[in-house]
Amino acid sequence: MRQHSIPVWYSNTNIVGAQQWQDEIGAALQRCDWFVVVLSPNSATSMWVKRELSYALNQNRFENRIIPILYQPSDFEQLSWTLSLLQMVDFTRTFDEGCVDLLRVWGLGYRK
């Protein structure tokens, strides 16, 4: 996404030592325009992913701006029953096809 000039916030790379990580996640959620949730067996059972998704679902500004990415088959309804109502971007086929579909959301073409 960064190669296509889409800014990305990801906790593993954006939180540095000595920061209060829960505060940093909250601040990032308040700043972002879109919410992308990557669905996998691990994320489907993560309490923090559930909390972040619940926050996004309760914010009017994220109406039609939540993108569930199916990375691996999983029981994603554990996170929220509403996920099945949203159009998934499927990365289980190939990475390139998933990128094409994801970038189309923003009207962008995929460049390798």
C-alpha cells in the first residue's frame, strides 16, 4: 500500500519502545480515514482486534470505510457478525489479485 502512496499505520512498525501501546493504537484509530482488518485464525480470536473493530464499527466516519481482508480462512464472525455484511477483499487466491481488488477501492491500479 505504501508503494501506491497510501499511508499505513501498523502497530509492529509504528510503536517504538517506551510508548504506551494501547494509547498509540487509540490515537492512530482517531487519525485514520479508513479501517482495514486482516482476517486470519489469529485475528479472529484476538481481543485487541475485536476491540479495534468494535471501535471502527461504532464510528459514523467509518461508514463504508471498513475493509475486511480475508488473508486466511477463519471464523471471522467471532469478531463481529456484521463482517459478513461487508464486501471482503480476498487475498486467499493470490497476493496480486488481492492487491488489485484492494487498490480498486481507492480507484488505484496495482503496480508490482
